Amino acid sequence: MSVLYENAYQLISLPVLAADGITPVDANLFAEAEYRVKLAGTCTEVYSASLISGISVIGTTLQLEILENTLQVSGTKGEYTHYLRVAYAVGQLEAPVFDSVVDILPVCEIV
């Protein structure tokens, strides 16, 4: 996933793979998960979700639900990065599963 949309409802699967890069990890094993979008090169957060709010376990995979009007920025050309972290025990978030550039495209409203 390298593209998100501003002010739009989005439902995104967030598979987590084992160290071999092939085998999926059962999301039911996670005590915590956090997803963040931030300004590149900073810690300035523009969107966040967690297992408590915005991330759910569907089957054995994490699913991110971004509600309409909750991601209210747009930008391309490396302006934003996003990452996912998980923990098998509360308070022990691991290094990011991914941490990469994300483009956030504007969605024009019809008025």
C-alpha cells in the first residue's frame, strides 16, 4: 500500500509476515498494533490507529479502517511516511513491520 486518499473511507488489509518474508503471522497473536502516518523526516503525526480504534483482526489478518474525513491531508513526492508496529505482549511494540513513503491523494468533493 503506497497510496491513501484524503477524506475518503478506506478499508485496507495489513498482513504481517514472518522473518522469512513469506509466511503470514496470525494477527490473533498480537496484543497491540499501531499504524501511523507522519510528515516525512519528523515525528509530526497526521493520522493514527490502533487495535482499540481503527484496526481490527479479520480472520488472521489486521485490517485498517480509515473513516471518511479522518485523514485530512494530501501530498505526494515523499511528503508523508507511514508505518505499522505490532506487539505480542502489552507494552512491547516491536520495530515497524514497514516504514515507507505514502502518497495521500486528494478526493474532490462534488458540491
